Amino acid sequence: MKVCIVGASGKLGHYMVRHALDRGYEVVGVCRERSVGKLDEFKDRITVVQGATNNREVIKRAVAGCDGVLVVLVPWGVQQYSSGTAQAVLDQARPGARLMFSCGWHINRDGQDVYSASFKGLTRVFGWVARLFRVADIDDQVEACRRVFESDTRWTVVRGSDLEEGESQGLPVWSRHIDDPILESNITRRIDFALFMVEALENDALVQEAPAIVGCQTPSALAHAVAVSSGE
């Protein structure tokens, strides 16, 4: 399999590159010119395409011939970075390619997610401050996912909980809705978020799904496993 990782120089992107290489995939990484040095550890093992990820020509070159595209949707700046990146991938990836997008829990696909008052408040405050200082635009990530949801491509949008570093605990568990008890622990190892993204490339059951994930060894995931095994 040949895969393109858009945002390969970031922390999540690094882990996805490693997981993809471990599976023997041919990897193309996209990152801004100033971040190319962050991929030196993979030198001679991957192809690097330099440029802004919302640049359509950059994406066109990067995804050519790729069976899968993994995209880190970041809301940096106020120049429609997320939505521009998503649209470029949707338009330029070959027909039938597997498209994976990462985002946060604030993305709501079907209106059935239930968020706590504290989560909604924190999201509003962060969004306001980020836009005020022109650092990020959460609403643009929402727009990016809306475009993905409305496309007829073979997409998956992976919604991540809070992230932590550490050794892999295994493939995260998931649910369609944020208020599911299995997700209550709200923490996932970053390396395992990347693992879920890469594993899902070959999981057709996740096509046109927006799974919200949590670490498989978290208390809520373990409690769910016990309940299932006991028939509760």
C-alpha cells in the first residue's frame, strides 16, 4: 500500500509514519518547508513533499498514486487551513482511495453527541481567544469535517480525546457518540491515536464513520469490557 501522510512532521504525523513503515507501506509525507528537518529520522525511507497542506498543487503531487491518505486536520491560523486541506484532499485523491482525517471531540456529525457544560464552555473560550490572537480557528475545523461528511469518498473522521505521551497500550476503542460511558475516561496515548488511524485504512467497517476513541486500557474502556463479558 502507498499512503500519503498530510502533516507528517507533527507529533501525531510522526507516529503515523512509524506505524505505516512498520507495515511495509510506501510513505509520502507532506509538511511545510521549515519543518522538513523534523523528518530526518525517516530520511531515505519516505518521500517528502514540501509545502502548505492547503495548497492544492502540493496535495495533488503528494497523493498521486496513493491508496490511502491520512490527514492531520489542524485549525492553525485564520486562513481556512483545515477546510482548505480537507477540500484539496477530497478533490485530488484518486477515486476509491481510503481517506482518514483526525480531529477533536468537538466535531459533531449527527447532532446526537452530548457534551458537558464545562467542555462546551472551554471550547467556546479557547475558540474565542484563538481567533482573537489569530492563532487558530476551531470553526474552520468544523467546516472541514462538514465537507468530508458530505462527500461520497471512502472517508473516516477519527475524533480524539485528550492525548498523552507514553508507550503504546494497544488499539483504542471507539463509539459513535461522545456521551457513551466507554469514552468517559477521555484520554488516549498519542501513539495509539496514530495506530487507530493507520489500522483503519484497511477496516471497511469504518468507511463513512466518525469514531470517537479512547485508550483501551483506560478505566472506562476496561469497565465496558467487563460489562460485556458478564453480559450486562
